[in-house]
Amino acid sequence: MIRYSIIPPGVGPDDYEPADLEQCEEVFVFPNPGPDLGTIHAAVLGRLTPGSGAAILEMRLKGDED
């Protein structure tokens, strides 16, 4: 499970308040256990509108449930 905020296209890092961004939570399946942050970020960006950015807020691997 990955929870992230969507940064709209054309919005710079100083142009928004984090609380104003849309937040999403999705399940991603990776071929290798314990993917690195770059792989995770690329997977999230692949589901967004081209030009959008993403801020990863939380990640949980299967088996890490509370």
C-alpha cells in the first residue's frame, strides 16, 4: 500500500500547501520484494497524468500490517 499526494502539472514546490493536494492510496505489486524508493516513485508517476508529480507519504509492505 502506498499513500501519496498528487502535485498537479506546472505546480512548483513553492506553489502549494501540502494539505491542499489530493491524496490517494493504492496497492502496487512489485516483482521484487522491498523495492527502492526510485522504483516506487516511478510506479506512482506511471499512474498519474503526464507532467504530474507525487509526494510519497507512507508505504507499507505486505506483512507490515499493524
